[in-house]
Amino acid sequence: MGRYDQKRIIPKIDLQKFLKKIIEHPNPKADLEQYTTPVSIVANILFMIENSNIDIHGKTVLDLGCGTGRFAIGSYYLGAQQVVGIDLDKTAIKTAQETSKRLNLENNIDWIIGDISAIRGHFDTVIQNPPFGIQKRHADRKFLKKALEVGKNVYSIHSHPSFDKKLIKILRKNSEILIRRPPSSFLKKYIEEYNGKICGVYSMLMTIPRMFNFHKKRKYSFIIDLYWIKKLD
């Protein structure tokens, strides 16, 4: 029986343990908004994509702006048929390649150093955590456009449009939940312009440690929204 003949049922806790083996970026850059996506967030997203929508096992998966490759490597672990990760940061890709080597996956994932505009072809699933536009306004637009150009199903992380104390309180009580929310009117319009349909928006609480000199607190918590988008024929 081949790798893709039978779907593996992998508990989320096992996925989290595997993701912890991935090497973190040794020198993240603020101008590229290289905030490492926490293992818990990556596991929640991948678990939802695979177990609710069956969009990883046996599929072709592209990780746009992959960083050190958590979504790409996690997708292969969940049974993706082909995985490609691309990032313009050489250090990030070299780190992802080092993880692949340590886990004996160097022949199973294609890593590309370059701008996402270099990607061609078609993928069943695109997963991305693009820059939110804090350093460069509307930086996520380029990623959405490319994802909808090459992907059938797109899972894209974006900043929540407002500071919602009530929602933060709910999410803090249970970090494992994804709360369905209405889409941003701006993103909805932009996605529809590129022939995409929003199937769901799911809010999560993301917490990152102090990483850069301009950070004043020991850690920061904020809401992120995962957009599930289908490309219309």
C-alpha cells in the first residue's frame, strides 16, 4: 500500500510534537515581519485544513513565504503528495533545509529561494502567513493575488481588523478553539476581484515573545484571522 492510499489519522498532540522539531529562524528580520508562527497555531490550522476539509493528504501543497517551513513540513507529515515552500530570505530557506535533513525529508519537499512571483503552475492547497503590512502597507495583497492565481483552496492568515477585548477574553480561555467571524469588507472585496470566494473566517489568539528592539513588552497577544478561500472556475 502506497503513502497516499490510506489516510493517516494523526492526533493533534502528535502533530504538535513533530512541529516542535522544526528549527526556528536564527535571525528574524523586522522589515520582513518574520514573526515565527507558534506551534499551537500551526497545529490548529493544519489540523482544521486536513480533518475538516481534507485539503492536505494526497494533495499538492504550496507554502507561500514559508519562512522556516512549519506549514510545509507539517503538511508533508500529514500526508501531502507534493510540497513546495518558497521564501526570499536565504537564511529561512537554509534553516528549513536543515530541518528537512535532520528529519530525513530532504528529498520530499522542494525549497525555493526567491520572490513569490517566481511560482508557476497549479496547487490543490496554498497555505500562507503573509506580512500583515505593519512595515509595508498592503504587503499581504501580493500574496493573496499569487495564491488565487495558482491555488484551488487558499488558507491565508491576516490581522484582525479591530482590537476586540471581548473576543480576546474568549480566546484566552481556550487557545485551542477557532471562532468563526465575518470577513473584513476590504479583504472580501479584494478576494472577489481575483475570482475567490470566502468559505470561512476563523479567529485565533496569537502570542509572540519580545523579538525586536522596538518591542517594549515581554510578550504580545493579538487576534489573527484565518481565511479559507476557494478559487472559482
